[in-house]
Amino acid sequence: MFQVHCLESIKRGETELYSKYSIGPFLKGQSLTIGNALRRVLLSNLSGVAITGVRITGINHEFSTIPNVREDVIDILLNLKQIVLKGTINEPTLARLSVSKAGVITAQDIQLLGDLSLVDERQYVATLSAPGNLEMEFLIATGQNYITNNKIDPVIPEGFLSVDSVFMPVTQVNFFVETSRTNASSELESLILEISTNGSLNPDTALTTAAEILERTFSQLKITKTLPLAVPNIDTPVEESKEEQLETIFIEELELSVRAYNCLRRANVHTLADLMQYSSAELLEFKNFGQKSADEVCDCLQKKFNLTLP
């Protein structure tokens, strides 16, 4: 059984957590394989919460200026991109900010609902140089990885400005291999893994979640039945093989917008095999799933996998 030792754990700030682990012992060559897999999942497949859009009262486009506010709209959008949130939400939700007193505006002025909370309340938003009314409404969603505003813009409600969304809780992963510390044999080795997060998830939880994702993925490679030596129908194995292949491809590979992705997840659609059970018309029956999302799914299926819904 593998042993996981935390060699070092540092909190450099509210949004900078770092831990260093020694994992092993492994047979020679296994550490590199496992390190690569863990790094990929840690950086790409862990979910997070982020601001995806903002509506500012009296502002229609990102090149505007706001009366009595030191920053222009583009600067504010960049500041909102840096705000780190944590919590669990099942669907996109709204938060609000309303300030009338002159002074520095920080993340703590945002009124969050439900299970959401701020990792660092001191994160800067803007400065109101004179008394006035500054009102903002934020759209917050769950997602994975990093999504630029041009991909979010087509799916956010009218009147909202899209924000580059950093969903990934893990900011950096490094690893290297060394001779195992628990055995003098040169045939055994340990994986040294360094994980940095933005504070919405601690490195221990990130590592555990990544390992669970890999476990679920590799469990689908298990052979549950023995194929017969003689194949009576040459078409049958091809169909089964294609279906089994679709079961191993998760909908994350489609790179859908946040809204379409979340709607599919809430409908328990996790793989392409799950998705191919529905027609484009049946997708419209999912909650909050509109024609634009259905067209997006069909388009991504065709472009990335040359598949068409029944």
C-alpha cells in the first residue's frame, strides 16, 4: 500500500496555500506515470466557483467610465477576476454590491447568498472617490479550468458584462522522482509532489479529489465479461466497442459553456454515452436548457467527435 507523507505545509496568504508530499514506494517508472496523471487532473479537472458576469447600474459596455469611480470598467473586470470564492452551488446564482460612501471597495462589500463565502475579504474591487451610488450585480457559477470572457459572453443574461472566470482551485503543481526513502533498493522510488492552491481548497483535499477522479476513470477499464472466441456477427463487436469508448469520454472534453455544462451535470449526464441517449429536442426538457445550449452541444459533438444526436 502507498504511503503519503506531508513534508511541508505553508500558508503564504489567504489565497496562497502550499503543501509538499512524498508518495510511495513505487516500482521504478511508476512515479513518473502517476505524477503526470495527477498533475493533469489537479490543474484541469477540479471544480471551483467564480464570478462569470457583472451588471453595473448605468453601464452598457466595458469601455465605459463610472462617475466618481477611480477605475474604468475594464479595470474593475480584471479586479473581479481575482476574487476567490468557495462553497457549493447547484446552479448559477446572483450576488450584489451597493456602496454610496466614498472610499475603498473590497470583496467584503459583496453580499453573498447561501453556502458561498470569500477566501480573502480584502481583495480590491475599486475606489469611490466621492459619495455616490455604485451598484453591481454578479453572476456566480461552478465550473472547471479557465474560461475566457468571449466564451462566456454568448450565454450570460442580457445586460451583464462577461468576466474571465478562473474556476481552477489549484494554481500550480510540480513533481519529481527520487529513490524511495523507505527502502534501500534502487528499484523502488518515491513521487515528490508540490501543490499550490488559491485557498478555496486546501492541498490535502485537492490531492484526494484528484485521486478519486483517476480511480473512477481507471475503474471503467475493468473487463467485466469475457468475449467469445467466435464472433457470429461481425457488426456486433464494433457497436459494443464504440459504446464502451463513449462511456470513457466525459462531457468536459466537449469544452461547453458554463450554463450548458452545468445543465447536463444536473441531469446526470456525465459521459458521451449518457449524452447520446437524448435527442436534441429532449435536451430542451432539461431545466434551464435552451435552444442555444442545445445547438452548442450538437455543434461540439460534430466538431470534436463527428457524432450526431439521435
